[in-house]
Amino acid sequence: MSLNNLESYGEQIKDINNKINNLENKLDKILMLLENDIKPISNKMKYHIDFVEKLFKFPFSFMYKNNRLGNE
């Protein structure tokens, strides 16, 4: 194995290590977002869904009951 091959392998290993470090940094950012930002947003969405369900509960139940009464 020549010295040039060893230097080439050394550069490839450095490149791979840099890529791994970049991936680890990106994963850390993703985990931080998931742990901190997604939960509050999900809670906000739950409140929105609850609001919409309450808002439309009466009209839907009214239409459903009237439709069933008309079909019987």
C-alpha cells in the first residue's frame, strides 16, 4: 500500500467523520424541535379541533336527526 493511498484513505475518513458530525448536529436540532415545539403546537390543534367540534355539533346533529326522521 503506497503513501498516496494512505493519505487518500485518511482524507476519506476525515470526510466521513465530518459528514457524521453534520448528521448528528442535524438530528440534535430535529430532536430539539420535536421535544419543544411539536407538543405545544399539538395542544393548540387539540383546542382548535374541540372548538370546531362544539361549533358544528348542533348543526350536524340537527341535520342527522331531521334526515333520519324523514327516512323512517
